[in-house]
Amino acid sequence: MIVKKRTILFLLTVIAALFLAACSNDNSEHSNKNQADHKTEQKQNSNSTKDEGMTEMHHEGMDMNHSSSGEVPQGLKEAANPKFKVGSKAIINSDHMEGMKGAEATIIGAYETTVYTISYTPTTGGEKVTNHKWIIHEEIKDAVDQPYKPGDEVTVEADHMKGMEGAKAVIDSAQRTTIYMVDYTSTTGEKVTNHKWVTESELTVK
């Protein structure tokens, strides 16, 4: 009887030891898996941040037509009583491009329209441009009478940036306002003529 009890006790001890070893292995594998998943997530987050930075750099680095001929799209109506009169001076407080913010502008034209920020992929290829400021309603191909809404898809006729004209775009925002065409000398020394466009809220009285 004593031998039998010792044998049973021995078997129970062996089974308990095996069970504890198995639990330890499971915990180790679970811990390793969590560490691996955490590293993968960190790498994905890092790649995502990098991609966003590349997109932003691509937008800023694209060729932008700072100056223009001064021609305006057909159907664009002059503002009846703009805050900033044609020929007056104002300070630009937007930063669409380097050297714009803080520059003194001369108002060349003032127009009443709906302005949009858009996201699009240039027809020349490359990274997608997001929240580009600004295009106006009259610069949309076959524009309908009513203003477009965020999420609407349009074809752009403006050529403010290389690869913009003819591009398919999504409307990000829309607002009815007075829009201005301006001349200015950037804070970096570049002379810009007939720049399109600056909104009324982006100008302050000199």
C-alpha cells in the first residue's frame, strides 16, 4: 500500500510539473507574440507618419504658378462692395507658399464667388495633393449653377500648379466669399503679379 501511494504521489507530481511547464511556454509565446505585434504596430505608425510627411513635402515642392496673366474665368462677377478696393493695399496673413505671409499686397481684382479647397492627384503623376487652397467655382469644368459640397467630385480647369488642369478632384470645403487677385513682393524677395487667389479673411488692413 505504501509503495502504491508513493507511485500515485510521484505520478501526480510529474503531471503537475508538466502542466506548469506547458503554462510557462504558453505565457512565453504569448509575451513574444505581443512584443512582435507591438513592434509591427510601431513600424506601421512610423511608416504612416513618413508617408504623411512625404505628401506634405510633395505639395510644397510642386511647381506653382505664383503669377498669372491676369485673365479671369468667364462668368466671374466683380464684387459690388468689397472690403478691400481695387488699388488699395493689404497685408497677406495666409501662407499658401513660402514668403507670402506678412507680405504687402496690392489688390488687382475683387470678385464674388464660391471658393473651394480640393484634394487631387496631379495629371503628371506623383503624390496626392490635399486641401489645396484655392480654386473657384468658375474654374471647375462644366460647373453646375449651385455650389458644390464637400465630397463632390469635379474636374479642375485651373492651372495654378503643374498637373492641376484636367485633374479629377474631391471638394474638401466650400465657402461663399469675396476672392481677390493680388500683386505682392514675397518676404523672400520674389515679385508676384496677378496671384490667384486670396480670400477676404486672409487679408488685413495695412
